[in-house]
Amino acid sequence: MKLPPLAALRYFDVAATTQSFIRAAECLHVTHGAVSRQVRLLEESLEVALFERRNRAVFLTSAGRALHATTQAIFKQLESTVQRLKDSDDNPVLVVSCEPTIAMRWLIPRLPRLNAAHPDLQLQLVAAGGPLDFARTNVDIAIRRDDFHWGMTLHQQKICDEWIGPVGRPPLSPKLQGHRQLHSATRPDTWATWLRLTGETAIAGERSDFEHFYLSIQAASAGLGVAMASALMVRDELDTGQLQAPLGFVRDGSAYHLLSPCPLNDAGKRQRFAEWVKQECQGCLTHLGLLQKDDAALPSPPQVR
């Protein structure tokens, strides 16, 4: 017996699960018409109606419910098997999606340390931010700041709190007067948040705007003005003296998390990477003297420059 095309069965399964061709199209990242055509082809192949179509809504028939019980079990088993193959010891590649600023200013400079700690772990880095479709992108794990809602279906682990503060090239006066204020479109509220948390007065003077957070930090490193930066992202420049943070850093209420469609405590490559990332982040914040602070509004100690 010749079975119907796998694509048609997949489209039917998602449509049956969502009880909507429109929502199925969104899940599959195709058009509503594509879902409708695949379901119609499946019905013609089986010579049986799988959905009742009434008033722009669809409802499973008895045949549709019977088929869905089977396709649902089959695709769940298939997804589980594929995931186990991806996570096997024979596949050491870990695909990591990371926000561009974190990737460029924090993660990539530390990859030699990851290689030394886990020489068998091969990292494939994808620069991206915001919501992520793990199934479509083939990503294993993502590093994200919690500035969006990722739902209840993902496994997550908090890495550390976000600490922000103004930074610029030395010499930088504590009051920051006479310096251009640098802003970014991807983190537009950082200056307002910092002013609210610290009670400091806004800098009077010129401002420049950049599309990305990392561009504003790079502009500060080039001496163009003062940027509101993440402590993690400027730790190396603070150590070398290329940047100063005369007013220290405060928690802004957000945090960095690891996200994955699979458990992060699987004793495999995800867990090893998660433990390494968390240890590195905590090490950076400890080095800057931030983890010991109970009051988020207190500046960092004098040695943070």
C-alpha cells in the first residue's frame, strides 16, 4: 500500500492539533492556502473527509480524529528520535543563538576558554535576538535577555542579572558633564532606566543615536561620548583601562537566560555549555565586585573603571 506524502500528513497533524488552518500555517511558516491544499490532497488520497468546514472554521470528523491519534504519536516519536540523534556523543556540535552584543563583546572573546574546558564541544554560533523558532532554525540553545515573553514550552535557566551603567573613554568626570550621550535603538530605555534607579540628573548636551546596542558601546570605546552599557559587555575594556565607569553599575531588573526546547540538565552538551556560561558570567560580575551587592542602586566599588 502506498502511503500519502509525509508533508501532507505533517500539515494535517498540525491543523488537527490547532483546529485551525490559519494557526497551522503560522506554526509551519507557510500560507493558509498551502495548508488547505495539503489537507485537500490528503483527503483525496484517502477518499475520506478529515475536516468539516463550517463558517470559516474547521472541525475534525471521526476519520480525522482517528488519523490524528496516529499522526500525533508518530510525529512525537520522530521528533524525540531526531533530538536524541542530535544530542548523541557522535554529534558534538552545539548550535547556539546569541544576541549580537553578547556574542561580539562577551562570548566570542571567551571561546578559547570554552575550547580549553571542553575541547570536544564544537560551537556553531548564530547571531540573533528576540523570539526564536527552535524547530525551524535547528538551534540547540539560545542566550537571551528576558525583554520578551517566550512562553511555557521552553526550558530555561537564569544565567545572571543585568547590570548597567555609563561608560566612556578616560578621562571621564564623575558627573559626566561635557560628554555626548550615546543611545541605541535596540535598548532605547537604558538611559531612562538608569536615571530612575540612581536618581542622577540627565546629562545636558548633545546626543547621538545608533541602531544597535553594541554600536553605542563601540562608539564610547572610540571616544565619541558616554554610552549606557552592560557591565558584562565592557568588563574587558574596564580591565584594560580603555573604558571607565565612574558611577558604577546597577541592576536594571532584567536578566540573561538560557533557552532550549530540551532540558538543560541532560548531562550532555547543553548542560556542559550552560554550566560553563553561568560560571563565566558569575566570574565576570564577581571580578567587578557586583555580585556581593544587596542594594541595586549602590555604585560599584572604586576599583571598577
